[in-house]
Amino acid sequence: MIRYELKCAEGHGFDSWFQSASAFDDLSERGLLSCGVCGSSDVSKAIMAPRVAPSDGDGPQIVHNASMPSSAPARTLSAPDGKLQEMIQAMRKHVEENSTYVGKNFVKEARAIHDGTAPERMIHGEAAPGEAKALIEEGVQIAPLPFLPKSKAN
């Protein structure tokens, strides 16, 4: 396993573990990496330095696959990094507990609920920008969510 510090085009930094360096390259080439904050798939390795561990007297030991000095606090993707991320995490939890994920059927389901041909309920899903704009113009009350569905996040 290898851990990389990553960054997206928007400047968000995060880390992730990969089976190997070639596994990272493969996922990156296939566009399967995304930022956990903004969802950008433009993700690259950040500049990293190896962590030097104390030696047993034979000189320094380099600990590979580490990118932070041992004095720096470890940060995980599952833990929020600041107040904004805590609020987004709370929002995600509320949405997932109180609405139904309809995926790419969002536009169809939202229209049906608006027209009264489907039971009224809270839903969330995916829509292209043009489709979302059309829904708004039709008077369907929708709002973008500041996170990706779990199936689309790393």
C-alpha cells in the first residue's frame, strides 16, 4: 500500500491510499479519482517528502509511503477538515436519512412529483446543468447539493 497526498484543481488537499503507484496511475487515467470536497476529477499528486524515523544507531531510516513529518498531525478523509466540512457532512447525513436517492432518474422523478403524478417525497439525484435549469424554469423547487453521492466519491 502507498499513501499519496493529493490535490484537486480547486486547491483542496487530501490523502488517499492506493494498492501501488501503478494503481494510482490507472485510476487517474480512467478518471476515477475525485476530490472529496468539490467533486473535481482533476486530481494530482501533491509534493511529498519522506518521513524520517529515528534510527537504531545505524543512521537515519527513511519510512517510505509517508508524506508528513512525524510531528504533523495525521488527517484522514473520513474526518472533517474544518467547520465547513463539518456542516457539509451534517447536511449529507440529513439528506441521506430523509430522502431517497433516485440517481439519474432525478429529472423524471422531480417532474412527476411536481406534476402530482408521483407521490410527494424528498428525493436527491443527478441532473445535467441544462436539465436542472429547465426544472427551475418549470417551477420545480430544486437545489444543488455541495457533495457527490457516496457511489461517486472515492
